[in-house]
Amino acid sequence: SGKEDCNRCSGYGEQECTNCDGRGNVDDEEGDEIECPDCDGNGRIECSKCDGDGNEDCYNCDGKGRNDCSYCDGDGDRECYSCEGDGNVECPECQ
């Protein structure tokens, strides 16, 4: 697939709000507690690493979902049985 769960948000697509530290409230200039404007008071914001998708490109295959065949070094030789002449194999990390 070329994708794996985002390691910042564990695949949820959101993270703790950095403005209110997940509390949902912040202190205004007068010291009164108000609803956090960044997360609208829920303590969570869209993950900044995956833009809320919950997935990121696999580090092992750079999001391609396939790697060069180790048997034929990606040449795709017709005799290669590992990749069937394709030159690459499924990425074991994100398949």
C-alpha cells in the first residue's frame, strides 16, 4: 500500500492541541480561563505530520509499496523467481 500509521498520531489523524496542552482551555490576557481558540475547546487538533490523514509514506519503500528485488537487484531478469521479472517486490513493512 505504501502507507503506514502516522507515528505522531498513531493513525488517528489528530493530536493533542499544542496551544492548550490538551486541556481545551487557556488563560486570556486578564487571567480568565476561556475556550482554546485553536481546538475549539476539545483539546485535539489535526495532526501536523499527516495533515489529519492518519497515514504517512512508509519509511522502508518511500510510499511506493514496493522495493527493489534483492535477488536480481531490481534488474527484473527473466530468470528471477522472487519478483517474476518485475524488478521489485512488495514492501514487507507496509503491505
